[in-house]
Amino acid sequence: MHRWINLTLLILFPISWFAPLLKAGLLPLFKLKEISVLTGLQSLWGTDIFLALVVALFALVAPMAKTIGLALLHWNMASPRLAPGLRLMGKLAMADIFLIAIYITVAKGVGVGRLEVAWGLYLFTACILASLWVGFRTEKTALASANR
């Protein structure tokens, strides 16, 4: 079952990149602007290329590399020696969720404007957590078959 969930993540991750993570605005009276992973990257690219590259690594490259690597392992198209690298990719992907949580906390603490969490943040978080679970199950299954 975990390999089918992993294949589903190949579709859900890109959807989560376009989905609104946050809704932000300066004053409560004005319409809130939706911010997604990709619009955030576009904005960062204009102001801080290094940070944009770091976020792209955490939000785009790491989760997809791990998902593709796990798919290759599940379908016996890659060596089990790939597993430690995939574990690292999973940790890098989870770092993005913590960065977003810190930004939300800081923005709400400053009290300038309005910030709301949108459905895309939950989708993106669910994708990352599902990917961690798939990685855990894959590792456990690989250990069980190695001990036979």
C-alpha cells in the first residue's frame, strides 16, 4: 500500500506547490493576497536569490527526489543503498514546514496586517508527513526482507 501512496505523492506534491499556503494582507479591510510555494519563490527570486534556492531545495527538489527515489526502490529499479540518501531528502523536505511555521509565528507576533493559513499549507504538510511515513514503511519492509 505504501508504494501506491508514494505514487500519489508524485501528483499531490506539484498541486501543493500551486495551492495557497497563506493569505496575507496589511489591513483587515482589504482583500488578502494568497501566497503559494511558487509565488513565494518568485518573490524571493527578485530579492534574495540564495534564500530562493534554499527554499526551492527544501520545498521542490528534496520532496520530489525522495518520492522518485522511493518509487524506484519500490519497483526494484534502484539499489537499496539509495535509502540513506532518501532519508536525508526527507529531513530536508520537513525543514521547509518548520520554516513556514516560523514565518507565520513571526508575522503574527509583529502584529502588522493580517495572516491566515490556507488549505495548501495543510496539503503540503500532509504530503511531507505521508512521504515520511512511506519512507519509514519502506525502510521497515526492507529490513524485514533482509532478515529473512
